[in-house]
Amino acid sequence: KINVDLKKKEPFSVNQKEGGNKSLNWFLNQEDMMNDIFDELVSINIYNDYSNKIDTVALDSMVKSELKQQGIDTKYEYGILNQNQNAFVFPVKAQLISNLLKSPYRISLTAQNIFINPRYLSLYFPSQQNYILRNLWYMLLGSAFLILLIIWMFSYTIATIFKQKKLSEIKNDFINNMTHEFKTPISTISLACEVLGDTTVEKSPQKLSNYVKVIKDENKRLGLLVENVLQTAVLDKGELKLKLKSLDVHEIIEDVLNNSYVQIENKKAEIEIEFDALESLISADKVHLSNIIYNLLDNALKYSTENPKITIFTKSDNKGVYISVKDNGMGINKENQKRIFDKLYRVPTGNIHNVKGFGLGLSYVKAIIEKHGGSIFVESALGVGSTFTCFFPYKQIEN
């Protein structure tokens, strides 16, 4: 027999009430979970074949919509794989099965359902490579252009550096040559003036005449050197204007030979003339035409051996007149023949520096001949000599 004293029984506290509510809620949640499990089990029993529940039309629409949102607009194929991912539940084209099985684009369709066999969606893009290239061709083209531009700039820079180096060497050679060219006549004139001014030196009329002639010749030589440099500068600026008039080529050649008589005598040169041009009248600038003949003759004398033999001959056709200057000098090899008409270029002679000049003569000759509408070419071989041929076309002579 148990006696209970109801009067001493204490009422429920607040904490006890809250604990009871939590226990009740947990029990109700467990009940709901069991109901869901039961419904799922019943559902699985009813729909034994899960593949029939897949709406392929809706799935295709969802895939297309998602790809469009991601900015992917290209043809695709899809299939639904079984739980082992080695066979298809949803039929696909036989030729696509291998590609779909290898495709890396795969996702589970039943990721949150543990009560049914999993299914996987596999996507394959037949034109994936073309699509990527089509979308990246702007970038690829731009990259290729930049690479080519960098290569071109690098090549241009290297070429410019070598060109500047070559020009620097040519400039130094030109300055050295010009210094020596000017130094010789200046020294000769200075020496002649000192002799004429020296009262202790006996001066006969013959000696006075010789000294005056030396000063005159050297002064003329200085004038020609300066004139060559100035004419080259004028040609570079494009300011040269020809004073064309009717000229007889044969008369111009004879005048040049007469004016170069002293130089020819000093070299003990043998000059032969063959005037075979039937029509020797051309429209040309007298000063520049004379300079062309003089430069070619001067080169023939400078680069010839002892007792030079020089032949000047002309011929003509229905287009114009040809003037050729042939010598028996040292000749020019094939490599140097391509550059002898370049400005400031001189044919290398090794350690022999007996040939004076700036390297301006032939470049001047070529420029003036082309200014007249003509052309110049050379035939040469080492140890045989050289033949320079100038062509001047006939032109309408102004009255």
C-alpha cells in the first residue's frame, strides 16, 4: 500500500513543459518521414520501369534552354544511360552510341532519389571543334596578326641596325676619301704659291708658267670634286631640272676628250674612237651629258693598268643612241657589279689605295641617264676589263 500525499505534490515547471513539446515534435516528424518512405516504396512498386517516367521531349527542351542561356548555340545529341553508365535506356542513333559513351558531358538525373535506379544524361556535340574555332577565330586571327607583326618589327629592327651600321661605315669611308681628295690639290696649290712667293728662288718665265698651270689644274680639280658633291645633293632632293636641247653625241665626246687631254697624256693612254651611230642627235642636257662621258672616261683611266687602251664607240637603232666606253683595266666581279651604281660605294681593292674617288661618279651617271629616260649597264670580268654602255632614247626636240 502506497500512500501518496497529494498536498505535497509540486506542479509542473516551465522547463518540463518545453521538453515535452520537443519530444512531441520529434515524434510527429518521424511519422511524416515514415509516411514519405512508404509512399516512395509504393510508387516504386507501381512504376517498375522508371524509364517510362522520363519525358524526353521536356528533357530535350530543358537541355536546349540551358545551353542557350549559357551562350552555346550548336547542334547536340543526347542519351540516357543506366546506373552502370555502360548502356542506354533511351534509344539513340547507333552511330552516336560510341561518342555518347565517351562524352565528358554527363550528369545524374536522380541525384536526390535513393530509392530508384540512377539514370544519367549524356550530351555529345558533333561539331564541337568547329564551333570552338568559329567562336575563337577572331582571337586566333588577332593573335596570329600580333605574332606576325612582332616578327616583322623584330626583322625590320635588325635590318635597320645592320643598314645603319653599313651606312656609318660608308659615311666614314666617304669622309676619309674626300679628305684625301681635297688634301692633295690643296697641298699642291699651297706649295706652288710658296715657291712663287719665295724671293730667294730664281724664277724663269717657263717656271712661272708651269707653276701657274699647276695651280690652275689643281683648282679645276677641286672645282670638279665640289661639283660632284653638290650635284649628288641636288639629285637627292629631286630638285634637278634638265635643260634639254638638240645635241650631237659625237661632238660632245670629242669636246670631253679635248678637255681631258692632259689627263690622258699623264696616263699615256691610247684612245680609240668608233662612231657607228647613224643618227647621233638626241635631246639632252649638255652639261650633264658631258659629265657622264667625263666620269666614264675618268673611271676607265683610273682603273686601267699601265698604258691603258680605251675605246669609245657609238651605235644607234630606231629607239635611240648607245654610247660605250671600254677599257682594259682590272675588271669587276659579278658580286660588285650589282652595287657599283650605289651611292658612295667603291669596289674593294684590298690594301691598295692608289685609286682616288668618293664613290659618287657612277651613281651620278646612272641618275642622270635615268633622268633622260635612258639606262646604263656594265659588262666586266676580273683581269679582262669593263665596258659601260649608256642608252639615250630619241625624244621630241623642242624648238
